[in-house]
Amino acid sequence: MRATAAAAVRRLRSPPGAIALSALLLLAALAVPRCAAPPRVEAPSPGAELVRRGDEIVICGRLFHTGAPVVLWTDPDGYDAYRTDRRFAPPEEAPWAPGRGPATPNRYDARSVPGGADDLDALRRHVDQFVIHYDAAGTSRQCFKILHDLRGLSIHFMIDIDGTIYQTLDVKDRAWHATIANGRSVGVELAHIGAYAPESAETLRQWYAEDGAGTRITIPVWQGDGGIRTPGFVGRPASSEPVSGVIQGQTLVQYDFTPEQYDSLAKLTAALCAVLPQIRCDYPRDEHGRPLARAMTPDEFAAYRGLLGHSHIQQNKVDPGPAFDWDRLRQSAQLRMRRESAVSPS
């Protein structure tokens, strides 16, 4: 036996065998698991500016991804509802200019949340509605000018015709946008000129025109480029034809919102419903299961949790109007939530 083994070793040590022995040793070495050193991660230099991905919203000072383009109030081209001076007033007209007295009061206030609105878990137990408006201003820039500079009001989010989401306040703070819903809700203004009675729909003819590709939004000359963030963007309603419907007992005519707005709104809705789960991803319905076309009664409103329009809160409001596609929003947001849930680690 020993002679046989020794002979085998001698054969491996011979020139042809040496090659085979080297190959065996290499394979054995590769088969042995090794503890590789972790890759070295360079720490950012002190004072280095961090760059956001660009789709985050802020809730209780924390960033949450949406998948849609988001401009925060802290960004250079953002709209800041925390400022006390007017955003678009020339310096000599600003409230803090010499001889003009104190600055304008805040357009928002703190939520009254047991445990404190800075606590995300407490906020989750308290905020249970997402109120959808149209701004009747046509563009988000004009919306902020009217809300902040002229009316002393505020909104958490605005969605422009190109789908850009502007966040003006942390969700932990109470925006002034929907009277009795302010304390328990998040609000969004969709850039849109609004819905009108058929006999007084001249504004629609000013804001919409036909071209070779269908219906397009025509921003008035006095608004310049409208502040639209996407260069050369042409806004088109999701349907070329105006929609007629009844809200609060009134027959109204309205063009639909843009596909880009629906896409961003669905992504924002999915994010809010995921982070603040008391907001159900559904809308108010009548006895036939259709979108409710009137304001809720006090008891209905007190019990309701989910998505709703301004018209569901106040009898003198009709937004987001008869053209707004509630099923499109609900289905798209729910689908996104299911996809995110499927890929998230358990």
C-alpha cells in the first residue's frame, strides 16, 4: 500500500504530473471559503452637501419616497409656507419693509395631537383624511401666490400640470385649507382652472384650445411660462372632451386633469396611505357605490377616514369637480401599494 502511494506521489511530481498537482491545489484553494474584507466606504467630508434623490416628502422631519418628482420648501425653487413675508411681493411692498409694520402672521399652525405632532406614531393615530382640491389658479406658482400672498392660507402639497409635486409644509403641521378638516387632514391642490356652469364656461375657452394632437392647456400670457418646471411641457387633459356632471346639485362642466397629475397624485396618495395608515385608500360613495356628489353630514364626516374632496366637506365647494376620476386614483394608488408591499422585505 505504501509503495503504491509513494509511486503515485512520484508520478505527480514528474513534469506532466506537476501540472496536474498544481491544478488540484488551485481548485482546493478556490473551494475554501474566505472572509473577504468589507468594501471601504468613504465618509463624506465635513460640510459636504447631501443630495436628495428628488422624490421624497417630509413627515415629522423624516423623508419618505414617493416615486414622483418632489420639490420641497427648502429647495431653491420651492414654495415655503413657513415664510411670513409674501413670496411674490417686491421688496418695497414686503410687510417687513421700513414703515410697513410687523410681518404677516403665519398661514399655518401646530396640530393638536395627543403625544405631540412631532411624534410620527402619534401623528399616525391622528391624521386620517387626505383632502383633494383644484386650485382654480391653473398653475402651482399662481396657486401659491393666491393662497400665501393674498389670502393668508396654506396647503401641504401642490401638483402642477406637469406632475411636479411641491411640498410647502411638513405634514406634522396643520395647513389652513379645508375648515373643519384641517386638524385631521393632509391637503393637496391640483393645478386646474376649475369647473363652471355651462352658461358661464368662458374661462374654459380661455384655458383650453384644440391643436393637431387634441386639447391642450393654454396658460394665459399674463402668467408667462406659468412656472412649469418641465421645459417645453405641453399640458393635455386626460380626456380631450369636457366632462359634465352634478356636484352639490349644480350641473358643471370641467376638463379632466393631466395624466401626469394623476400619476403623481397616485404616488403621493400611496405614500401617505402607507406612512399614515388611518387614511384609507378609498373615497366617499353614495348608496349606489358611486362617488358622493355632495357634502357629508356632520355624522358622516366625523366617522369618515380616507380620501375626499373639498366638496365632501363644505356645501359651497365643488372641487375637485365632476371630471375628477376617483376610481383611477384609487386603483392606481392601491396597485402601487400592493407592488411596494410585494417587494418590501418581511
